[in-house]
Amino acid sequence: MSLSHIPEGYHSVTPSLTARDARAALDFYSRALGAEVLYTLDEPSGKVAHGEFVIGNSRIMISDEYPDFGAIQPEIGKGATFMIYVADVDAAYAQAVKEGGTGKQEPTDMFWGDRIARIFDPYGYRWTLATRKREVSVDEMKEAMKSWGQES
């Protein structure tokens, strides 16, 4: 059996987050987004050098800040955006806001077939929560896009 260039449990792209307090971020992601913390590698000082957690079937890495290496927590709402498919977007949004996420868009049905909601987490990252409600073809999305945003 040959060794895969991608370790088991990983995908080709694996995001890596930076937080001023990675341990608190892991707690937030567990409570608010249902993350399962896999492990942390801690310095003797207690600083999280590296940690990994999963949401659904996706693995995400995290560390405390290391400014000398350019690892700095982004300002609120200015970090990357992540999209999570969940079974019930309304319940997921309510849970994320209850646990300290800032609601930016309440659950809304979208023309591309998803019901989505958006939050900012306390660590600078944006999260779009989504539930697929119906299948929509690319042609249908392109047609709907022509009038998107014109309704008042």
C-alpha cells in the first residue's frame, strides 16, 4: 500500500486560523458551531502552537498568534469566510448567536437553492451557515442573478 500525499482525514485545502486565544476559540467553535476538537500541541507556557478541530467532515487548524511568523488574528469581520452546510440553518444560526457569534444575516432563502445565515465570530472570521433546500441548475442561477437585488 502506497503512502498518499494527503494524510488521512484531510482534504487538498485545509484552512488554518489564528486567534489571540486559540483555546477560547476552540471552546467557541465547539459550543457555537458543533466543532469537535481533535487535539492541541501546547508550548510549555500553555500557548497553543497548533490545534486541529473538525466541523462536519472538514478539518481546520488553529494556533495562537505568532506575530514573527505573520500569524495574527484578523480584525472582526475581516478574516476569511467559511461556509458550513448544516441540517437546520435556523437552529444553527440561533445556537451560534446564543454562544457569542454576531448575527449579520438572519436565515434567508436564496435563489441558488440554499437557505443561509451569516455570523461573525469573536476571532475575526465570517461564517455562512447553509442548508440546501432545492437543486437549482447553473442556468437557473444565471437567470435569477439578472434580477437579484432589484426587489425592494
